[in-house]
Amino acid sequence: MDLRYLKDVVTLELDSDKCTGCGLCTHVCGHAVFVLNGGVVEISDRDGCMECGACAMNCPAEAVTVRPGVGCAWAIFTDWFKKTGVSEHQTACSEN
């Protein structure tokens, strides 16, 4: 299935100058947004990002940034929180 939210609204950014090419982002991203190309990470499918933040949280060089709360993942998590009664402020992905 090819999941998309809205075209060209993703807040995902990659600072190539900071990137060390470790490839962790390619492993934690379930949507193949990143590729490792000759020791350098590139964003291959920016619109495939659902802004979960796993790439940014696992980047040891802090080369990846994404603002949760804008994309598809946030909508899914928010709906889940409502259904389960879990407050979003009790989760590790909360900014608080």
C-alpha cells in the first residue's frame, strides 16, 4: 500500500553537512523515506514520511529534524489516544 498524507507539507529536513552516513534513519523508517547512497543518506520519498519522528530520535548526528503534530502519524496517534484513554502527555513522543 502506498500511504500518503498531503503532498509537499511534510516538515522533514535532512542536514547533509551533519549527516555521518550511519544509515540508522534507513533502518527505523518503515516507509523507506531515506536511502543510503554511496555512504551518504538522501531523502528518496519525502511525501512518504508520516512524521512519526523515529528518524530524528535515532540520528546520533542530529542531522534529521521533523516536527510531529503535522502529518499522518500524529492523526493516527491522536485517534488511538482518544480510543484508549491514554493522554498524549503520557507518551515518549510528546514534547512535554
